[in-house]
Amino acid sequence: MRFRTTLILALVLALGILGVVYTDKQERNQEEADRESEKILAYSGEQVLGIHLLPAGIRAERDSSGWQLLAPVHTAGDKISLDAIASLFSWAKKERIVSDDANDHASFGLIPPRAILILTSASGLDTLFIGDDSQVGSFVYARKGNSPEVFLTTTSLWSNINKTLFDLRDKNILGFEQGRTDRLEIKNANGLFTMSKEGESWLLHSPKALRADARKVADLLNALQYQKALRFVEEEPHDLSAYGFGRPAIEIRVGSPASAGLRTLSIGSFDAGCYYARDAARLPVFTVDSSFVHRFNVALNDLRDKGMLRFNSEMVSAVEITAGDTTYICSRDTAGSWQMLQPKTGPVRSWKMTGLISDLSSATAEGFAADEPASLRPFGLDQPRIRCRLLQKKDVIAEFLIGKNKDASTLYAMAGGGRTVYLIRSDLFDKLNTRSADLLESLPSASAASPE
């Protein structure tokens, strides 16, 4: 009897659980059905293959390379703006149905409609008519082309399709892949500058063979990649000389000769705060901001590498600094601790030596005074005020010389073995113009010390 009661209770419990599961599933199915019924169009943005906007007369199609505008001009489309239109229906929904009578369409601004959006997908065409804004809330009236039903939907739908040709066209000034770029040429009033990438380094080839400033090159490439046209002046110009392209103010070539080739951007004449510009691979003339143009009005010293010393800080085992008549020698042991060997002895502030080596490793020139000068005497480098040598065991891996002042804030300097005279800030001189007291953890006793 007790077993039979338990069995009945278990059966009742199981049926209850099944009932709850079935009810929950039914509710979820109903919620899903409700969500589907709220959708304006039942497909995602990735399924949209074509967009047609009226009365703007803009048509775009998606192919393997992205969005292409077909009307009113044939050109590349703006991916972000066109993707935003295509993906509208993954989130925009019918907020409320207000009428199903076609006679009411005019009262909602749907005869004539404010805009018509025609979408092409693999399943065919879908048309959406956009009417007036609602009097209350951030909604617009709309209807689908196959139904008289008028509904309210988010006003974002209208703002996303209320676009001009300029909004929806590609506004990049030059089509190139920065990641595959290994050549940059700039021709301006200062001359022709050609640079190529070898490994991770950029080298100047003309007007001189020098290391290029990698950060400066990256800055210029970023400007080329991300600069947008301000406006399009003429789609098919008949007289390029009218825009100053007969003798361009600046001409830039960029790309990879071994792969996609070089793309050319020509900068024409100045007009009303901006410059005319043109990608040689495309017809339209457009304008660009003057600040962009000024970035490419470079000279040799803007492009050349301003790093003065190249060494591995971890390999430095000793530092020699000669300032005036005194030479300071500090050595690092295998544990990483620093000791002064001359002119006094004792433990050195490790952070001081680490900072000094780091400052030398990252030191950059403020400018360039001379390349391969006939004499170092005019710069005070024949008898430098400071000579700093970095050693790995007994081998000198870097040497730095500081000469006399050029003015109150800069001095002449040179890397050992080089033939370029740099201009450096006076603070680097101050850091190297050291004394024992600056370096030692504590001064040794007078009897153990040697005179400086």
C-alpha cells in the first residue's frame, strides 16, 4: 500500500514537471512568434545585397570587394554607412500598428512618402515607405510595400536612410593597404624624398642614403589612410590644370612595387581654406584639409632618423664618463649591482645608472648641424666636454660625445664612429655632467678615497 502511494505521487510529480516544461516551451514559442511578428523585415544585414533610396536616387550593391555605388555615380561605397542601413532590420521593429486602411496613408505622410527604401536580398525585393514623424515619442510612420498596414517604428530608421550621395560614398582619399606598404615617395617644394621599408626599418634613398624616422613615416602613412575628402568638386573633370594639377604642389606615391604597385595622390592649388586633390587612379577632384597637406610639406631633416645611439641596454656591463679632467668608471656585476671603480670606489645607485643608460638609448636629436663636416673644431667635438662610453666587458658598444653650446638650450653632439653632428637639449648634458656624489650610494671615508 505504501509503495503504491509513493508510485502515484511520483507519477503526479513527473506529470507536473512535464506540464511545466511544456507550458514554458509554449510560452517561449509564443514569445518568439511575437518577436517575429514585430520585425519589419525578417532577415539580417548580411543578407542585404542591394540598397535603393528614393527620392535621392542612390543605388548600391554589395559584391566580394564590399559596397559599390551604381547611381548617381559609379564609385566605392562607404562601408559603415551602408552596413548601418542594411542592418537596420536586425533591431528596428514595429512599435505599434496605427491603421490598416489605405485611405489613411496620406494623413501619415505616406502619400507621397518622405522616402522609399528598396532592399534586395536572395529572396527578392522588399520596399519600405517612410512617412512623417509621430507627434509623441521618437517614432516615424512607415509601411511595407505589400501591406496597407501603417505602423510606428524608431526614428533612427529615418535618420539612417536620410543620407546624401556624399554620406554614402567612400571618402578615403587614397586606396592602399598600409600593412603591405614598403615604398613612400614625396615630391614637394623641398625636393624628392624616396623611402623604402627593409624588415622593420625605413630607409631614405634620396636625396641622401640615411635611416628614416620610422615614427614620422608611420604618421604620414596613417594620415594617408585615414584622411577623408571634405567634398567632391567635379566627378569627371575636363581641365585638371584648373585645379593646379599641371604642376602639383605635392605629389605622393605609396604602396608596394612588388605587389599592388604604387598609388599616386596629387595635391593641387589652394582655395578657400583647403586644397584640391586627386587620386590618379580615379576621376573625381576633391578637397582636403590644409593641415593634412602641411604634414607632407616635409624637408630632409623631418624624415631622417633622429635616434643617435643604437645598443642593447641589457648588454651594457660598464660605463665610462669623462667630464673635463675626471673619468668615472662604473661596472655592473652578474647580479645586476653597480660599483664605482674610479675615481672613487663604492656601491652605485643602480636606479641612477639604469636611468642614465635608458636616457642614452632613447635620446633623440633636436636637429642636425652637419653631415661629414671637414672639421669637428667648430662644434667643440675635437676636444669634447663630455665623452661617454658604454662597454660590454672590454668592447665599446656605444660612444657619445658632447661639444660646445650652440645656444642657451642646445649643444652639439656626435655618436662615436659617426659623421653626423647633432643638436641636443641641454638636459642630456646635465645628466651626463656627473659627480661621484651623484652616483655613489654613500661617500667612502677620506682615507679610502682618491681625489677627483
